[in-house]
Amino acid sequence: MFMKITFCCINTKPEPWLAGLRAALPQAQVELWQAGASPADYAVVWAPQQQFFDQQPQLKGIFNIGAGVDALLKLRLPPRAVVVRLEDAGMAVQMAEYVCQAVVRQFRDLETYAADVRAGQWTFYPPRQRDDFPVGVMGLGVLGARVAQALSAFEFPVNGWSRTAKALHGVRPFVGTAQFHDFLASSRVLVNLLPLTPETSNILNCDTLGRLLPGGYVINVARGAHLVDEDLLALLDSGHLAGATLDVFRTEPLPPAHPFWRHPKITITPHTSARTLRETSIAQIAGKLMALQRGESVAGLVDVGRGY
Amino acid sequence: MFMKITFCCINTKPEPWLAGLRAALPQAQVELWQAGASPADYAVVWAPQQQFFDQQPQLKGIFNIGAGVDALLKLRLPPRAVVVRLEDAGMAVQMAEYVCQAVVRQFRDLETYAADVRAGQWTFYPPRQRDDFPVGVMGLGVLGARVAQALSAFEFPVNGWSRTAKALHGVRPFVGTAQFHDFLASSRVLVNLLPLTPETSNILNCDTLGRLLPGGYVINVARGAHLVDEDLLALLDSGHLAGATLDVFRTEPLPPAHPFWRHPKITITPHTSARTLRETSIAQIAGKLMALQRGESVAGLVDVGRGY
């Protein structure tokens, strides 16, 4: 069946995506969007402007080339369009390895050893007790579940917090608002993989991070707006938190004057914890698009009201 | 049955070991060794001097509180003593997490990102292809097998090289001298977990490391004498190797003037990749000692001729 796909992704080199989508969907006409383009059936997007949707009210489906749709859902979307987000597409293993290395570096004092080596010092620190280093994972979707199970394979006690109950081998489940404080009080490391919604915005704040076990450590790989920056800094200064690894920020790139750049207890990376892998993503989009065309249901369909 | 155990471990605080061994083996008399001590049945040792064994020729068993027995086997040992090394005892998971974080930091360019952050730069690098990043693990004992399987869980292609064939899920097997060059030529990262024997001494040298795929990376967590230091430096200078993570050295502590301390492509840690965990080790020693007393076979028995 003939269909038209428009591609509108900022900060993304379009040519290899267009070539890949054309190869995967030979029956489709795939074009790079430009103002005034003719109407398309489907859109493949990353951070489009409102103007894009205003000019394409007929869209039947929108494919977001990322796992988080928080920015997309702030726009007025075409009334009949379903929104589909990438699931996994090579991101889950990246997230698992990124988070595991961050947890291991803190658990094994590898930043401290690196500082000693820079100072020419050969020093030992007593090993931490693994049983005394429970890791709490917030959000148990495709990415969070993979992260939780990778941590469990390294024999860390793992707590998982989710809106609805999820049974994962090796992960102690905490569900909903009622068990949130218990979850926090049972965790020394907090890994955030929640979707960003009005309910989860600012969820990493003075009250919640203050409930972590002493010497807590925060790993934010979801969205910058989950974290109240000043609250993290205050809890690091007070010593309640030992450190943080942050991959996402309220403003990206992180502004040059922001204190996170040079804070001795904070490790930052430039939103690189799980990169969209083009080939895998194109294959996933093509598969889901053809399923939608056949009238079948697809995974990764966004519940716009819920926000993810 | 009454028995006497002598404890002779350098660089080890003896009191908690003595208390732990006494609690685990209440039928035994456990004493800290001193010159002229009365004869014991079993010894628990780490890096003892020749004098120790010369004064204890009656020993029936020697428990080494580490996985490597290369230093021990250089001594003249009591003629009837079996040598038992620690197996795992909490070391395998430590080795797996240490090696995985080293591999992930190289695969994900995290050292480069850290340098950019120190320079105040928000930069992206194209993701490497996982299929193009095969990791070769040398030595598939308890530690090597755990490391290989942890890497496989992160979806790296994993090659395993061992003296005798080992079947491990997700690990491509290479066996013996005949397949050593194929193993090297199929690996971009090389992880050394071999026992140190006359056959494996200097095994990481210009010829072997030169056979790795270009941009190779070396992780040595076994013994410093496996590696020819100058050969590593030459291959880093030539650009054939991209870097190395080293936890073990020919002389430890690493001498202050050694070039490894400040080499920009080398990450070092002070022999801390897998620490002996006292409680787990005591439980393992107690269990094996009682099995030996009952005349049963135990795992971790060292073949003195083979060297491990």
C-alpha cells in the first residue's frame, strides 16, 4: 500500500535515516520535511516544532526516535495520530552497562583510587559490603527492567519502584505512592529511569533524596526535570549524599556556569547514556508501521493522557 | 578431631581472621605463627617466607588466601602438604564488575567524555558498534568464566581461550596453543585471567598483543609478570593499542618512577580488582579443611606440577 512518510528530526543527519527508511519500506515515499511539504501519512520525529504538526493535521502516526516523549507531548498533536516511541532498539543494553559502571565505580571507590593514582599514591580502602549497598531503580519499563536485572547479576540487592506491580527475578518490588517512602528508605543508590510526566517532574528533591540511606548516591539517566538541582547540591554539601552521576539536565547542553560541571562529587556525561542506534531504530519503526497499516496493535504505543 | 592451624599472612590484620577461624572451627586450635611455634596440621597463608615452611615440615595442608599460587609454588613446600587455593570466595563477582566497567568505559568512550567535561566541553562521539568490539578472555577458571559470561550479558562478542576446552554459553571457545593466534586475531579487547606459570609468564608481549585487532585494549587483572611492560608501551606509542587497564604489576607497589603511573592511555589500580573477603574466605577454608579431614576431595586443589 502506498504511503508517505515525512522525517523531521533536529540534530540528526537526515541522509542515512532517509536511505535506511527507504530501504526498509520500499513501498513508501520517504521525504525530509520542509515547510509547505505535501501531507504525509506518518512522521518520524525528534524534537519537532509546533509548526510541523500545525502543517500536518492529517498524520495517522508519529514515531518518536527516542524512548522519552515528554517534549513531544507538550505540543498540540494531530487529532487522529497515534504516538509510538522507541522501545529498547539497542538502548536497554547501553543503559544497563552505563548504570552498572556508575554503580560499580562508586561501590568499588574507583574514582577515589583514580584520584590517588593521579597523586602518585598506592592506597587501599576497605571493601564495602555488597549487602549494605542496595540499589533502587525508579521505573521498570523496558530500560529500567534491564538495568535492574543487570545490577542483580552483580549481586547487589535491588529494589524496584513502579506505578503498577512488576515481577522481576532478583528485584524487590515497591508499588505506587504508598510504597515510595519505604522504597527510598531501603536504597542507598537511586537510579532514575522514570518517564517525565507532571507527576514525576521534580521527583528527585530534598525530601525524597533525604530519605535514602546515608552516603546515598544518585544516578539520573531519565530527564533533567526530574531533579531539583539545588536540592542535590545541598544534600551533597551536607554529606547525606556521597555523590551523583548525571547524564541529563534541565537545559542541554548544560550551561557553562552551572555548578554541576566542576563539582567534585558529581560525574556528568552529555546525554549519552543510551544513544539511538539508527539501524535498529529503523528496523523497529518499519516493523511497527507495517503492523499499524495492517490494523494490528504495536508495543510502545504512548498513552497521551498518562504521559508515556 | 583435634587439630592445630597456624596463620601466616603478610599485610593482613590477623585478629579478625583468627577469631573467624576459631568460630568456624571450634574443634581446632588456631594460632598466629611465630618463629619456633609448635608443629601445626594445617596452615592458612599469604606470601609466607621459606623459613615458615622449613620450620613446619609436618604440614598436611596449606590454604592460600587468594586465587593465585604462583608466589607460593616458588618455595620448597612440606612434602606431604596439599595446596588449596581460594576459589571465588566473593572474588568472581568483583572481577566481573571490575572488568565490565573497564570494558564499558573504553567501549563507550567514557574516559574521553570525562576529559571533555574537565575542559568544559559538551561533545558527542559516534557510538562504536558492539559487534565490532569482541572481547577475548584468557583463562576460563572460576574467575574467567564469570567475567566472560558477564561480558556476554552486555551483548559483547566474547572469545574464551583456555588450556582445555570449556563450554560456556555465549562464549566462542579457543583451545590451547594451536588456536591462540586465532583467538588473538579475533579479539579487540584482551582480558588476562590466566594463572602465572612458567608457560604463561610474559605471555602479553609485542608478538601476542600485536595480533589483536587494531585499536586493541588490554586489561590485566592476573599477575604483573604476564605482561612485558616495554612491549605494551611500544604498542601504545605506535597506536596499535588504544589503551590498557592494569591492576597488577611486576613490582607492587608500582615503583614511583614507573611510566604506567602517568601514561595518558593507561588506567591503573593498586591490585584491588578482586579483594579477598574475610568472612566468605573463612567459611570456604573451614568447609574444605573439614572435607580434607574426612578424606574427601575438595575443589581448588592445586596441581603443583601444572602450577595452578
